[in-house]
Amino acid sequence: MRSDAVHRVLEEEIAEARARRDGRPPRVLDVGGGSGVWAVPMASAGCEVTVVDPSPNALATLQRRAADAGVAQLITALQGDTEALHAFAPPGGADLVLGHGLLEYVDDVATSLVSLAAATADGGAVSVLVSNRYAAVLASALAGRPADALRVLRDPAGRYDGAGDTVLRRFDGAELADRMREAGLSVDLVQGQGVFTDLVPGSVLEGHGAEPLAELERAAAVTPPLRDIASRLHALGRPVR
Ligand SMILES: C[S@@+](CC[C@H](N)C(=O)[O-])C[C@H]1O[C@@H](n2cnc3c(N)ncnc32)[C@H](O)[C@@H]1O
């Protein structure tokens, strides 16, 4: 897996789950897992992964990717959504539940988070990755679109006006943590992903090597206020039972 702050936290989670399970494969439930951006690396790391996603196209791509990576036998792809998650995922059946790039699209954030929490085993965790509204403000302003930046800043859901915006909502870190607590999760951490990488053109970074930037990203990910302008916000929570 990659070396950013989110991957590092999830690697630790997987290692702890493996230890709790006496070396048996950790069980990962990837809700809205789409084409397997997270599921395939998790399976390659030795996890048994169930992906639940409503998009048949995304699931077909997932299965191709899984086959190419030689991990098809570790991935179960199910067509469904968070609203019916109980039909696909037994209560308490997953050591790690991913909701990455999911909460921006679901009809109801509260019900979705409750479903993710219910699917999590004792000792396990829910990992949520969402679009950061302040990153969208910053990106619009830096792209010379101040009116768009102002709309995202003022809109309660952090959206641009009109049909151009494909997400239903964006979050800030405090709101994300509050929503998780309301769903019965204790929040271990909120960190950023992509503080500088999405702001600095690749051409500027070329020639400096990948590691200095990666190290800077890891430090910024957990350092407010830099964390608070990251493209995505990552939170890890545990069901309170
Ligand atoms: C932005 S993609 C994220 C894919 C992947 N999790 C990632 O991080 O790269 C959003 C995914 O959520 C799925 N999705 C949308 N609404 C959903 C719902 N109600 N329940 C589960 N998945 C949903 C979409 O089909 C899509 O594959």
C-alpha cells in the first residue's frame, strides 16, 4: 500500500485485526468500494474483502482489477447500497469497515454511518474518507473562480450551485467527527489526505523526489490548520457498545 497518513493508519488497523484473529485474514467491508481503489490493495495485503456498491460497471472493473492483481479469490463483490447493508453484511462481521468517498453521495449520512458501525466487529474500526469543503473553496479561488469559492463556503452542504456539482455534500473535520459520534462511534482521529499534492503542479515537484513531499504530507495531515485544508478528510471511529 502507499505511504500516506491514511494508508499507514489502515495498515496498523489490519495488523491489529490479524493479531486479534490469531493470524487469520482480517475481514474488510468496503462500502461504496467502486472499482477497487482500496479493495485490491487490501486484498493484496492479505485481507478478505467484501465490496458493496450499487454500480454494476464499477463492480465489473473491480473484478478485472482483482483478477489482474491475482487476488480475485479474496474479494467478494456485491451489488447493493448502504441503505440495505444489513442484507449483505452480518452485524459485527468486519474488522475494518471502509466508507471512502461514500458519504458525499448517500441519501442519508446518519443512517449510513449507523449501518457501517453495525457491521463492525468488537475491537474493529470504521474508516471514513470524505471531500473537504474548505479544500473546494481553496481550489476554486486558486483556479480564479472566486464566485464558486464563495458559493461552496456559504452553502450549508458545501456545494457549488447548479448541475455541475456531482456531490451532494462536503464536510469539515468537526462536522465529520460530530456525525460519527451521533452514529454511536467514538472518534480516534481526524486527519487530512492531500494537503499539498493537489495544490502544487506536478511539474514543480518533479526533480525533488517523492519522499520529501510524502514526509511533508504525513506531517501536515495531522497538523491543524494544514490538516483542515486537505483535499480529503479521514476519520477513524469505533462502535461504542
Ligand atoms: C467516489 S466513488 C468512491 C470509490 C472508492 N470507495 C474510492 O475511495 O475510490 C463513490 C462510490 O460510491 C458508490 N455509491 C454511491 N451511492 C452509494 C450508496 N448509497 N451505497 C453504497 N455505495 C454507493 C458509487 O457507486 C461509487 O462507486
